[in-house]
Amino acid sequence: MTSLAELIPAPRAVEVATTGGFVFGPETALWGAPGTGTTQRWLRSTLGAALGLSLPPGQEGAENTLALRLDDTLEPEGYRLKVTADGVEITGGGPAGVFWGAQSLRRLLGPDAFRRAPVAPGRRYGVRHQTVEDAPRFRWRGLMLDVARHFMPKDGVLRCLDLMAAHKLNVFHFHLTDDQGWRIEIKRHPRLTEVGSWRARTKFGHRASPLWEEKPHGGFYTQDDIREIVAYAAERHITVVPEIDVPGHSQAAIAAYPELGNTDVIDTSSLSVWDNWGISLNVLNPTDNTLRFYEGVFEELLELFPSEFIHIGGDECAKEQWRQSPSVQARIGELGLADEDELQSWFVAHFDKWLSARGRRLIGWDEILEGGLAEGAAVSSWRGYTGGIAAARAGHDVVMCPEQQVYLDYRQDAGADEPVPIAYVRTLEDVYRFEPVPPELTPEEAAHVLGAQANVWTEVMEDQGRVDYQTFPRLAAFAEVAWSALPAPGERDFADFERRMTAHYRLLDALGVGYRPPTGPLPWQKRPGVLGRPIEGAPPNR
């Protein structure tokens, strides 16, 4: 039988008996109070399927039953999990709390509970007598996936949501557009996907010495695909926050509709979807027609995504073309703005007001602070903590995702064997030591920190195997940072986390995750398929 002391993320409080437990078997029933239906369906389709249990409908208070209850005295995402000889009871402060309690129960049942079909039909699975009280530290526990640089088919996105749920993450930031690809169908502007979703060639490997692949790369999600992804996430109590990047990182859109570009500076009709990494100089022109075009895009987006927040990017907007363009300079004068930074703020503020009028909230990367932050906007603080601190002090909500700590495309080791050695070294322990709330903030300012997010940019992740390798096991460390309360300011027990990770790797194995081996890179022939292609200068058989 498994102990809750091995859970990742770590729970708030646990009382574990030294003897006794409850054993699941074919006769174990499932009963749920009104409002717990999604978790009941998930338990039968996921846990039941993995262990060969039908979990038939049961009666409230009956023995040999897994019971799901609601108690509004608990925090909305909090739960109480109680195991006795008669059964298991999961009580949540809300439907999400019940679901997170069910995830903890799944963990207690061991690696077999993370498979898709029974590996030992007829085996009975036991859980030790115990009680746990748990709730998350932050309301925003996010993962951003970039599907613009390298497209991930829909099944891979659904798998990503399952992995998030297993780690109690609840916000999926869906980076859908960039210079290198437009990934969502917009019916009123069909060329966005007809043209903007494919590039003629792509590259992979180290940014300084890339390998080019001379064949098209692309793909996009239909609106029905998006509806499926959003519904699948909602069943797992995950909110999908879409990102449409403006006014920079927009070359794919300009390639599809050249009039969106700065036509008085360059010949936009010759542009194609960008096949390089970095920051494209091609940005949107700030005309009323461009605003109307993107209002149409966002109108369709709002029909697909019910999330409170809509991400508009706003990062790395190259302003060279705006400085050179007579029409843009005239626009700056017409609007009474001081410079190009204020023009970007004006652009962001327009969509802040537009979204607010429709009951939504704008969030953008911390560059939206330049020239003045739009009223009501929230900030994804990626260039360290500075932007997040400034925004919180100004009364704006913040999601902390500093590149120095939680960019999971960054290398995990300084050794020559590390695939695609880019940027900072960020080890499992580095991620585990991440603290989302800067000590400079007062308690009132710190209340504006909604939570934290790990970002997965895919320039160097050309397939699912590479995404797995870069993301895990570091995402498990991040999940504990985002969920678990600090034992004391600045204190986390990494040795205990490593001890619990020993068991957690078995769960990742059962889930089929091609994580980075915990003792350093193993010979690649022992983990076939982790990396999709050979890397320039790499050892043979990598």
C-alpha cells in the first residue's frame, strides 16, 4: 500500500495509519453528490479503465464505496481525502477540489492506475488508512505550450492536458500564433490557415548552428478541434487561455493578408511565413482596418474560449518599421502620442477596452508595460521579476513566469551530452527553488500575484519526444512550487522532493513520458525515440 507522503505535489497535512487500509475490487461502487458528475465520469473512464474496475453506481453511506462529496467550508479547489476500512471519501470545496482529490487517490493506487488498460486483470489495489487536507497555494498554476514554432497535433495537446491534470496544474496557455505559423481556424479570414499555417521549410537544433529541413512544416486546429480541446480541458478543471500575438510576432498573419503589414516601408506581398527563429521585424500596421481585422479574429476566439483571460502577446514588438513608416508617424501624431512605445500601449489599450466590454480580461507579456500599462490588463512577467513587481505595485494582476527559472526549453545540464544546449542551465533543483512571490512586495501587492507558469517554447522541440524530454521531470518540480504551501519563507526540502520523485518516475513511465533520465543522460539506445532527429555534433545513435 502507498503512503500519501510520496505525493507530488506535496499536500498540506496528512495523517497516515501504520496498519490497515481499503482494497478496491470489482464490487467497489462509486457514489457522487450532485455537482461531481465530471469527476465520476473521469474516474470510470480513466481510473476504472486502467485497473479494470467498472465502479458501478453506489448508494450514499454504503460500505465498499468511493464517495464524492462537496463542502463549501473548504477552499474551492481544496479537498479532504479519507480512507477507512469501509471505503474512500473525497470531499471538495467545489467540483475542482473533488477532482484534485481524485488525482491524489489515483497516485495512491500506484503506477498501474496511470495506464490505459489493465496490466494485471483481477489484481486488487489497496490504499492505507489515512486522511489528507489539501488546497493549492495559487489560483493560477499554468503551463504554456507554443504550437506555432512546431505544430503539435491535437492528440498531443489532449495528452498534454492529461499530464497537467496529473500534476494539479489548472491553466493551459495556448500559444496559437507567431511569425512561424498561425494555428487556429478563423472562418472570416480563411487565408490565416490556408497560407499562414504552413512554412516552406523549418530548422531544428542549436540556434547558432541549426540544421535545415527542406520540406514544409505546419498544421492548424479547426474550430471543432478547439471546442474539443476546451471541453476536454474543462472536464479536467483546466482553463484554456488562448494567445493571439499582436502587434509583433505577426509575420504569418501578414503573409496571409499583406495589407496588415507596413506596406509603405516594405513589399509585404513577397512575405512568406517565417522559417527562422528570433524576432521578425515585420509587425502589424496600426490602422483602423487592422483593428477591425483583429476584432473579427477575437470575436471568433471568444465564441470558442470561455476563459476570463485572453492573451494578446505584446512581446518583442520590433519598432523599426514604425519609425521608418511615414503613415505610422502620421498616426502617432494624429493620436497625440509621444513615440512608438506609446503607440504599442495604445494598440494594447484598444483591445483591453474591447475585451472588457465583452466581460473578458486582457493579459500580455511584460512588454505591455512599455509606454504605460493598459487599465485592467494583467501581466505575464517573463523578463525576470521586474515587470511583475512594477505591475503588482501599480495594482495589476501578475502571473510569474521568469525565463531564468521556468523556461523549460532551456538546457538542463552544462555537459556536452545535453541535447540542444541553449540558454541558461536550469536543473530540476533550480526549478524547485523558484519562488513566484518576490520578497520586495508588500502583502497587499503580493495579493496581485495570481500564480506561476512554466513556458514551453518549441523552437528546439520538433516533436513530442523532445517536448517530453525538455519538460519532464522539471514540470513536476514546478507543479509543487505552484500548488504546495511553503514550509517557511525561502525553504523547500529538495532532498525530500528527490526521494518522492523516485516513485514519481514510475508514474511517468506508466504514462509513457520520455523524461530526461534522473541520473544524467543515459546512452540514447537505452531510451529509443526520446529525441526525434540527430543533432549536429552529437554522439552517434542519439
